[in-house]
Amino acid sequence: MMLRKFLFIAVMAAGMSAYAQQQDHTQPGTPMPAMRLGTVDTQSADFCRKHPDLVTAAHTRIYTGDDFMNKSPLLVMIFNPNCSHCEDQAERIMKRIDMFRRSKLVMITDTTNNVYLPHFIQAFGLDKHKDVVTVGADLNGFIKEAYLYQALPQICIYDKDRKLVRNFAGGAAMDSLAQYIR
């Protein structure tokens, strides 16, 4: 009898664990997936080009989702630094950077793009607005959990409780973003 109770509890716990691991983080109302973001020093562009196998050594700071917890919305832009649509979105954002002062913007790419990050950051002046924009590489699978696999850039908007409010695939007009970050 005791063994049956133990087996029942073990099976229930395993089922609950499997359900928790399969949560769809792309649907509105779901919590933001765990984030671990490695920033890249913009001065390390030459190092990254010469040593692509050592690009993780170029991470100058590691952020987690907790670093972005505050009482304002969070926008996470999944991008590729070699994508022209992503470049266009970055340019639109920089033209209206003041719009984001009361929120936080995280731009996240895959670690295979580390070598291109310093140039992307400098080309769009993102390094001049570190208080608003954090750019880095996904170190723990955030993209795998949050990406819709439709188009880049993808902008995920999270509320102050870090619940997904809206996804924009393929970029977004600044007026469309404005209504979520005021």
C-alpha cells in the first residue's frame, strides 16, 4: 500500500515537471522565459574576428532576467546583426530612443553572432544609450523558448510582472510599440 502511494506521488511529480518544462512562452499572459544575456565589449571587435572560437571570452557582463526586473515594461528584440530588417528596426529605435526611457529594451541574438555584435552596436550608437538598451547574446536558450520562428526581428513585450503582452514578428512601427511602453 505504501509503495502504491509512493509510485502515485512519483508519477504525479514527474507529470507536473514535464508539463512545467513544456510551457509555451510565445502566448500572451505567459511568463518570460529564463534569460541569461552576455554582453560584448564594443572594443573587442578585432578580438572576436581573430578568435571566433573564443568569443565567449569577450563577454564583459552577464545579465539575468532579474537584472531587468523593475516596475516598467520590458521589450526584448530577438535579432540577427546581419539581418537588414533588424538593422532597419534598430535605426527606427535609435531615432526615437527617448520613447524607451521609462522602460527597458533588451536586444538579444544567438552566440554565433558575437563576432558581429561590436560593429552592430557601434553602427547604431547603441553603446551611447546603455541606460536604456542592453545588447548581448543568449547564453541559456531564451530565443528557443520565446521565438515564434516567423520572421526577424521579433519584439516581445512584457509587462511589469514579466508576463508576455504582445509579440511582433518582422519588426514593428514605433507607434505600435509606443502604446505598450507608456
